[in-house]
Amino acid sequence: MPFDFDFHQIPARLNEPAHIHYDVRYLLLADPQEPLLISSESKDLRWFSLEEVRTVTQERSMHRQFNKLAWLKTRLTPTS
């Protein structure tokens, strides 16, 4: 099930007209000990803490999903 959905305008460039771009973001649990494999779709790949990832981008839609994740984390983290 998607975790976050965003759409935004992409301006025209070279041979591509202006258009709406859609991002569908999924949330998954992964083992941080698993090796990360860079593919042709990624320039770099690494794990971030929720606090650290907020410093990587200032995109409003990204921060919205970080806020959703922080909220979810407080609901799923057991309190002793």
C-alpha cells in the first residue's frame, strides 16, 4: 500500500514539454545489515536516520513524508 503520494509540475526542457510528475512512495522495513546495491537508477545509495534525512533535502513533499513517518514511529514504538 502506498505511504505517500505527491504530484508536481515539471517545467519544459529540451525535447520534453511541461508536465505533471507523480511520485508514489512506499514504506518498507529493511535490514540495515543487508548490502546496498547501486543500479542504473541510482547515483548513490545509503541509509539515513530520520533526523539526518531532514538535512538532505528541503523539498516540501519530502519533509511531509518525513513528518508522517515520525508520527507513525511514535504510534508503533512501544512505551515501557
